[in-house]
Amino acid sequence: MQYALSIFLSGISLGGQYALIAIGYTLVYGILRLINFAHGDVFMVAGLMMVYLSTALPLWLALPLMLVLTVALGFAIERAAYKPLRSAPRMSVMISAIGVSYLLQNLATYITGGLPKSYPELPFLSDSVVIGGVSTKWVTIVTPFLVIALVFALTQLINHTKVGMAMRAVAKDFETSQLMGIKINSVISMTFVIGSFLAGVGSMLYFSNYPSIVPLSGALPGLRAFVAAVFGGIGSVPGAVVGAFIIGMSESVIKGSPFSIFSDAFTFALLIVILVVKPTGLFGEKVTDKV
Amino acid sequence: MLRIDDLRVNYGGIEAVKGITFEVPEGKIVTLIGANGAGKSTTLRSIAGLVKPASGRIHLQAEDITALAPDRIVSKGITLVPEGRHVFPDLTVVENLKIGAYLRKDDLSHDLEWVYSLFPRLKERSWQAAGTLSGGEQQMLAVGRALMSRPKLMMMDEPSLGLAPLVVKDIFSIIRKINEQGVTILLIEQNANMALHIADLAYVLETGRITIKGTGKELLSNEAVKKAYLG
């Protein structure tokens, strides 16, 4: 019973952390039809920034500053690496994204010397708590609630504000959106800002649980979050969230079994099964091509 | 109101518009007629700022608007109802109308009422996703959406395309009504007969050049026009 509870707790917190990353993939894909391979590395850089900021500044200042800088990084990546390729074939933009991914990893190696950095202990989040006989950190409990609150705020933004309406319009039709007077570049920047912000929050939660950061720390969580987004139907925010919780939970279950070494293989096997049965993912749209 | 001087536009590697000059006087209905590929759509798209002209000037009143971005053009009071309607299928009817007023920050309720009075059908369906509307209703929505920006000049690209004859008649009578309320219209049509009947001024565009100009009536009785476009 305790064992099941500990699996469950780690599953939902991992799922919540993947969800925050997955939303960044799904929003950008929804608007640009681009898989932003650099997104997982933005998540890693957010973690490293927190490491360095917290040595120089008090935490209450380091944390918001980390979020602001992460948002600025996402914004800058879009402007520098994707915007100039707006009318280029999609493949070129994807290659550019892979390039940015390597650039961030190499930069991280250069700065850290490739040595693992340990994430600062955050008050409250890193404290231990015992629930039903299971000892865990507060971050495990906080994650699902924080994720639900953020996702709720995001869906309100998308469905009930002018910016959100513009995002939905641009996702469907660039040219007609321009005819409405919408500046598509601002809307695209907005999606990168939101995605990076959530990745910043996600990094805070994730690295409080797994406090060792190396330059490749963004690669696997990024990949799993991407799988979660595809699983849920890429382009769909609720899909990404549900997908992430399923991926997180199944990873936790496998990791608690004798087959833990196969957890990533299992994740992908699950993805393949879902895509064979429902090629557009759980919440995917039937028609994804632009007319 | 709108003056086009020696406009040349390359599109898809060819020179689609080869130096055309024409004028749209304030308060009038002006039509450009011509066959497929004559450069009609490209002309409208370059006025709207979607494609950059290779050379030539576009003036709105005294202001040069040639190189402005599409959102700046909209803010100057020019709107384009695109060919094929292009309503946003996932947005509701009322959201489609609101997004037409994207650049406006004032109260929209009067304009919504105005559009609903022109197109009562839209009011009945205001909470429906636009993708569920019929072709004619979508065209009405596209026109209503354009009106929400309170345009001085409304450009329309083939509003009758793919619609049933009765619906086409409706659309044209609405165009007239909108014009009577002070909106200048620049209309391009393959349905030359309908367009010439409502036009104050008409131009014939052939492979990127203007070949004939006159009032709608003059062109209706012009032998060359009759032969080529009225059948």
C-alpha cells in the first residue's frame, strides 16, 4: 500500500513536471507547425541559471529573475533562429531548432565544465513531508496543484482573451489573421514567452526533485515531454497535460518494477501503440493540414 | 480615395501585374473584371500589404501606403474579404466578428448589431463554430467580419465564388447596401455580369494590364467585354 502510494506520488509529480514542458512543445507546434527541439534545453538552462543566480542573490530574487531570463531566452531564440526562416520550408526551421539545442548544450558544457551542478534547496519545496507513511518532498505534493492552476490560467487566456483569440486564429491561418490586423510575429513571440515561462516553472519543480544538473539534463525530460505532447495530440493543450500525466505515471510504475531499465523503451512503445490506434493522438484534431 | 500608379507585382516567379494604374473614387463601387490569372487577386493582395509590389505606388488619399505591413493597412481603414471566405472555422461566429475588430479598442456592440441587422442569419448562429456554417453563411460572416474594422474601403475577392445563384443575388444586394452606408467598394469578380450591374466604375484586367475602363453600364454594352466576359 505504501509502495503503491509512493509510486503514485512520484508519478503525478513527474507527470506535472512533464506537462509544463509539454505545453511549450504543443503551443509552438500549434502555431508554427514546428517541433522546437531546443525547448528541453531551455528547461535545462533555466535550471543552470537558478544554480548560478542563487549563489549571488537571495532566493526570493533569484527565482523571479530566473523566470524572466528564461522567458527572455525563449523569446530571443525565436527571434534569432526561427523568425528569419518564416517563409523557408519547415525542415529548415527544424534543423535550426536542432542547432539551437546543441548550442545551448555546448554553452552549458563550456560554462559548467561538464561537471554536475547541484540545484539550490528551495525552502518549503525541498522540505520533507510524510504522507500515509511515505516520506517525500513537498514539491511532489505541490506539483500537481500548481500544474492544474497554471493550466487553468492558460486555458482561460487562450479561450477568453483577445490575445488568446489571436493565438487561435494565427494557429489556423496566418494570412487571414494578418488581414484582421493581427501582428503574427507578436503572437508567435507570445507563445514562446508562455512556453518558456512554463518550462522555467517546470525546471524549478523538476530539479527540486532531481537536484543534479548536467548539460544533457534537458534532453530526456524534453524528449519525454515531447512524447507526451504527441501522445495527447500535438497542438492540443489539454492533450499535452493528459499525455504528460500518463507518461509520468507509467514511467513511475516501470521504474518501481524489476524492469526499470526499460522505462524509456516502454514509454515509446506506449506511444507507438497509441499512434497506431489513433494517429492524431488522444485529443488530436482530425484535420491538421492548413487549407 | 485610392490611387494605384504603375503597380508591378511579381508573384510565384512571374510578373503577375505589369504596371497598372487606376483609381477608386470615394463612395463608389469599383470593379476589376478579368479571367483567371489576369492579376486581379494579386492586385488586391498587394494593396492589403500581403505581397510587396516590385515597383509602383499605392496612395490612400494623400498618404503613400505602398510598403506598409498588413496590420497598418487595416488601421488605415482598408479591409480585404479574401477569396474563399477564410473564416476561422474553430472560432464561433461572434468571435469571428470580434476578431475583425482586432485593432479597435472601443465598444463593439453597435457594430455587432449593425452586422446582425445586415445578416440576421449570423445572429441566430452567433455561438456556433464558423466551420459549421454553409458556404453562403460563411461568405456573409467574412463580409461581416470585414465590416467590424469600420473600413473606409472594403475590397472583396470573388465574393460569389462557389455560391448558389440566389445567395449570390443576396450578397450583391448587401454590397450595395453597405456602399450606400458610405463604404467604398473595390470588387473583383469572374461573374462580370453581376459586378458590372452594380459598379459605378469598372476596369478590365488582361494578363496583368488594364485594357478597358468605363462605367459599369458602358462596359456592359462594350462589344469586346460582351464577347469575352458576358457570353
